[in-house]
Amino acid sequence: MSTIDELREGLIELIGQRLDRRIDDVTLAKQAFDRFYALELDDADLDESAPIIAAVLDELMFADEADFALEEVELARLRAQLQSL
């Protein structure tokens, strides 16, 4: 991702795909994992929203594990949080 805004928008889309059942929890978690580490390694255009985005990614990274599975209402909350940035 070249900017934090692109990362945020991509993450909103990813959560939307999961809510629409176009992807499963495993795909969601893998994509979140990849994006989390891309964010950690990327030094481009980070702003004050980066820690919030990292926290959302942290929740999503483990969504494929039963103990950390997210209900649709929780996914919608995360998406709304990103949309408000």
C-alpha cells in the first residue's frame, strides 16, 4: 500500500466482502495479517490513523480462530470505525 488512505479503503472493502460472504474468515485473517505487516514495514505517508488501523488489523488477523471469531455486528463496527477516519 502506498498510502494510509489506500490501506484504510482496502480494509473497508475487505470487511465488506466478508460481510457480503464473498470471502471467508480464513481469507479475511490472511489478508489482515499481510496488511498488518505491510503497515509495520511501510514508512510511507503514515498519519495519526495508523495506530487505529493497526488495532483493527490486529482484531481481524485472528478472525479465523474460534476464540477470536468476529460476529457480523463486530465486523460492521470495525468497518464503521475505519470509515470515520
